[in-house]
Amino acid sequence: MEHNKNIKPAPPAEQALYQITEQFIAVGARMGAAPFLKILRFLRRNEQPLNENKQGITPTTLVGPFHLASKDPTVALLLFVPRSLESRLIDDLSGRYGYSHLTVDVGEIDTPTGKPVMTESMPNTRVHRSFQDEYGPRPFLRIPINAWLARFGMTPAEFRACVQNKLGEAYDVVEVLTWGRIDDPVRQVCSDLAAVCLPEGMREEIVKQQRAGLLPHSVTIHRPKAGANGRGGSGTLRLFVSPNGFARFFNAPYGNKVTRPGQVFVSNPKSDHTFRKTVRRIGSILARVLVMAATVVAAVIAVRVVLRRLLAGPPGKLPPGQLTG
């Protein structure tokens, strides 16, 4: 499922930059990978929107029937790490936290096979059920959300019904291009499956954290505008939350820490993650400042060396006015 022989491979230069980027990220040096990702984004500037399913893979058709894993199964968000150049660029554009795709586990089992399934949306397909091992060894993080739903007054059954109601809807390319500014309620992007089905109080909590600067570059907020007479515009919250936005909200580990499929992370809604997120945010800003400062210092040193060599003239030539006896 991960490869398609009919797809033209990326040029060697892009592949080389991608490999360098992955090496930096593998050792936790996300800032070191940033310049190479910017170059890759420039090279791919005419290829929008970035496509997690660029291979045009047709997902395995599941016909069911389906049943619940238990009487009241756990529902969870599944966050997938990048698997290709395209998905790494999606991660870079949406907060650089290490995730590029999201699916939802509502606790369903495929009856004929006994395998757990997930609901997902991606380009070139409609919202559909897939086996949770659809992507083979690709690592993903499982975040159970029953406790979060309960905190904001929603049952797992209500969340499940909302997600199931999206089955068959198309992928919203326009919304991706506009980062959520144009909303077609019957067209879904991968993370929209979760965002539109969350209880309103939880969505407001995401807004609160985004406005506090704790979810940088990974969440956008929109509300309908009021009409000319001041009326209209109900203020209904419209969120675009990327996979990285959800990871930050739940205070999940960075994607490079996820090493296997189905790695579980439990986020406690009773804990206040604000302090940790603030510290992490400050650390990220300080790292950026240090990298910029180091770049400036290196540039100044390089300029001084070049100027000294120019003023000294060619090797063996004495400065003007100096004579030999």
C-alpha cells in the first residue's frame, strides 16, 4: 500500500534533501531540518495542495458488517507520522510537531476478519473505513478521548454517531488550500473528522489555547461575520485543526518519539498542561533565537575573513608602500 510503480519518483536533489531532513529529525534536531524543508517547499511551490495520498492509492474496500469491540468501547484519535516527502512537508507547514495524518477509531471491528477498523479521509478518496494496519509498519500514536468527551458532556456513542455520519463525504481540497477559511460542511479533510464532532466546550478550549499562543501554526479559528445591520453571524465556531494541532492540544510527544504502530498516549483532561506547553513554547522560541544568532555570528565571521583576504592581496604580494632592503 505504500508504493505505486506508476508514480514518478521525486528528483534526486529532492530525495537527497529529504534524507538529510529525516536524519536531523531522527535525532531530535528539528531546527536543523528547517532550512532543508524550506528549500523543499520552494521546489514544490507549484504543487498545491500537498497530498498525503499523492500515490493515488485506493483504500481497501471494507463491506462489513461491523460491530463494536465492547458494550462501551474506547474511542481514540490516531495520529500518523510522516511517511514521505509530501507528508513531511505537510508536517512542516502545520506546526512542525511530527504528524501529518489523522484518523478516528470509534471502536469498530470488521466482523468477517475480526480486525479493528478506523475512519479516515484523504485526497482522491471519500470518507471511508480502513483497517488500522492499512499503513503497515508506519508508526502512529493512539490518544483515547473518552475522558475528554465526558468532561465536556458528550458520550462516546454521540461522538461515534457523528463520525459515522461523515462516511461517504468527499475530501475538501478548497479548505486545505485556504487553511479552513472556506468551509463546505459535506466535504471533509482528515483532521476535520475529529474537529467537527468534538463537544463545543472542548472546541472552545482549543480556541483558548490557540489564542494564548500554545498551538502555533497548527490551528486556525473562524466565525461567521455579522451582516451590515449588525445581525446575522451566529458566532458558531469554525475550527481548522491540523494533526499537529491535536497533538499539541493533548500535550502528546513529538512525532519522532513515536516508533511503532498503535503507541498509546493517555492525556488526562484533569491535568493542567498549560504550564508544560508554555515552557515548551518558550524553549522553541529560544531555540529559534539561538539558531538565528549563531547564523548571524557565522555570517559576520565569514565576511570578516573574506575582507581580510581581499585587503591582504594575492599570496606573496607585499602591502603598498612596504619595500624590501
